[in-house]
Amino acid sequence: MHVYQRLRDIREDSDKKQEEVAEILKITRQQYQLYESGKRELPMHHFITLARYYNVSLDYLAGLIQTPKKLY
């Protein structure tokens, strides 16, 4: 699974809108949309923020594992 697909799936599974996630990352919705579409790579500091926000491991968020692992 591609990272951008995982970003979209986890957002939709959490019933969040792109605007809400963009606000967490302190970026615009348009910038976040580029990450979800695979047109730009998500910086590591945003990966960390999203892993904490969704309470999942970075491996899951990056698509390296298929079953989410909780951080805490």
C-alpha cells in the first residue's frame, strides 16, 4: 500500500475531513490534499504528528505493516 492511500484511509476511517487534518499539521487543505494524492511527499515531522494524532505506529502510517499498532 502506498503512503498516500494509507493517509486517506486512516483519515476517512476516523471520520475526519482534509481541513481538520490540515489544521492539525498547521498547513492548508490544498497542501494536505497534495500529500493524500501522492503529488508531494509528507515530511517526517508531519508523519510523527499524524502518528500521535491517530495513535498508530509510524510503520503502519507508512504502509510497512497492515495491522495498526497503538502508540499508547
